[in-house]
Amino acid sequence: MGAIFFIYLTKKIFNAMPDLSSIVQIIQLMLAPGIMISACGLLLLGMNNKYSLVVNRIRTLNEERRRALHKLGEHELSLQENVRFESITKQLERLTYRVGLVRNAVLSYTIAVALFVLTSLLIGIGYLFDITRMNSFITVLFLLGMVSVLFGVLFAAYETYKGYEIVKYEVESEE
């Protein structure tokens, strides 16, 4: 079965030798999703960095919270220590929400990359087998990839806003 398919594919490729202009055209069509894959890769790199920073901040605050709870077991907290304990608790709640937004952005970008890869593959397959019926489906896949990028950007923007709120709260609670 595999050998028959390979022979069919080879004959299809070599019997329908396209001219140079159509080869250039198909490569150009496949480059648009490729450029979007690179763009999403950069966005993913930034969001993964942000993800690790937020997770590290959660771990640091959690450790500080554990130490405060240990002190609480030994003696009563001072007013300043109590204010800090409350601030840590609030920040942990907000950071947990924020890390969820980062996760959603990363997932959106990853889905977009998958859709762009699929789009590029289907462009090549559609050209190779002369399947023009796939053109609408390919366009829809590319547009879904763009929508996924849009969702990722919206999650990232909202996460940035929430990050500002957390910093603002921390500064105000220490005054």
C-alpha cells in the first residue's frame, strides 16, 4: 500500500512538472503562514519568559507566607508583619489569576502556530495534487490562526494590566 502511494506520488510530481513561475508562486503562498509561525514564536518566547517570572514571584511570596505562618505559631505578628501577611495573601490570589492569563496567551499562540503549519502543509498538498476545492478550507484555517493570535494578544494585554494592578497594590499596601 505504501509503495503504491509512493509510486503514484512520484509519477504525479514528475509527470506534471510545473513551470518556474508556478513553483515561485506556491512558495510565496507557503511563506505567509511561515512568517506568522516566526511571529508567534517570538510572542511565545516573551510569554514563556513572563510565565516563568510570575511563577517565580508566586514561589517567593509563598515561601515568605510560610515563614510568616511559622512565626505566627511561635508568637503574635506585629502590626507591620500582619499588614505584610495580608498583602502577600492578596498578591498570591492576583498572581494566580495572572498566571492563568499567561497560560491562555501561550495556548492561543501555540494553537495559532499549529494552524499556520497546517495551512502551509495544505497549500503544498493542494498544489501537489491539484486540489482547488481546499482553497476555502485553507483560507479558513489561516484566518482561525489569525484569530488565535488576536486572542493571545488580548490575553497578554490584559495580563499586563493585571500585573500593573498587583504592583500598584503592593506599593500602596506598604505605605
